[in-house]
Amino acid sequence: MPELLTAEAVPLETNADGVVLVRGTRVPLDTVVTAFHQGATAEEIAQQYPSVSLADVYQVIGYYLRHTSELDDYLARRRQSADAVQQAIEARWPPHGFRARLLNRRPG
């Protein structure tokens, strides 16, 4: 039955900003990999991100496991970028005392 076997492309694409996404969605590769590393099953990931099919989650995880060394550099750069954005946001809007500031704005 070898004639039934076909090679399928990994469901990943890179957007204009250089972010690797699950094809046809706005879900980044790093989101799927992070959830996997945190112990989520493929089924749980597909439930949490309904735009990603279960089959695509399995393919993405499999691709990551086969190409960990190549993808780890990309994922580290994404983490550094996310950390920089988080620091910039917190520098502009400090998180400590946020609830109190909101409550102070409440009318009467």
C-alpha cells in the first residue's frame, strides 16, 4: 500500500514580521511549543486554540521534536523579544498599584 502514503508539508508559515505561525491561523509556533512544554496534550492545545486543527497540532509538535536544535534559537529570540515588550509595557504602566489606581478613578 505504499501508493497511499504521501508527504505532507508542515503546517507552518512565516508572516511579514518574521513570526512563524501555524498555517492559516494567527497562532505562533512558540505558543504551541510553550503549551507542549508546560504539559498540555495536543488535544488540549487544539481546544485552547480552536483555529488550529488537532492534526496540525500533532504535526507542529512532531516537527518541533525532530528539529529542536534548529528551532531553539528562533524560540529563544522570540522569548527575548517578548521579554523586551513586557519590560517596555511595565516601564510605561507599572503593574504594582494598578488595582488601586483603577479603583481611585471610580466615580463616587
